Amino acid sequence: MKNYTITVNGNVYDVVVEEGVTTGAPRAAAPVAPRAAVPAPVAAPAPAAAPAPVAAPAPAAGAAGSVKIEAGAAGKVFKVEASVGQAVKSGDTVVILEAMKMEIPVVAPQDGTVASIDVAVGDAVEAGATLATMN
């Protein structure tokens, strides 16, 4: 067995690692308990926290359709592919979100007509937010 002291994000852990007698990778035991952290050397200041995502604006009264098209993941609206009044088929892309440098298409769940687009390019949205509605 070997004892190691590991520091993770300023927390110090004592870890015991057993070496296997037969084939197989060494197994790490659970950390014993965190110890008081030793002051770290002076480093650059921490980056400022990212601003909180802005909620999508509410659609105008009476303009909403009966079927909601919702974001499957949090991200930023990259492109709006459809327009109000446009006929779409199930699977047609309505909005494209960008999350972690990936473009995520948000598609129409069924055939119908786009009743409202509730977001604009650049808006930050949370998972489950209504992006558009359709009839």
C-alpha cells in the first residue's frame, strides 16, 4: 500500500492505494477525510462568473399555438429556421441552438403551422424553455 497526499481545488486529501497482487489495475481507496488546505501560492484572480441566462420573452396574448416546441438543452439561440405562418412537417428544423460549440436542431414534433417564435438569435435559453409554438 502507498499513501499519497492529493490537493484538489484547494482541498487536501490523504489517499491510500493498494497494489493488486494478481493482474489488474491498482485500486484507490476512498479518501480518508479532507484536511485543512495549505494556502496556495498567489495566483491570477478567478474569472468572473458568467451572467445568468435570460429567460425567453413571453409570446403575445392570443398568438400562441397549442403545441409547444421546447429546448432539449440549455444553450444560445444560434439561428431561427422557421417563420410565423410557415407550414412545417414533423422533424423539420424550427430553431438551432448552440451549446458547447455544437449546433443542436430543435424540430417540429408534428405537422402543422408555426404560430409563434418566442426567441431571437442570441437569446440564452434553459432546457425546457418554449422556443416556438405551432397549431
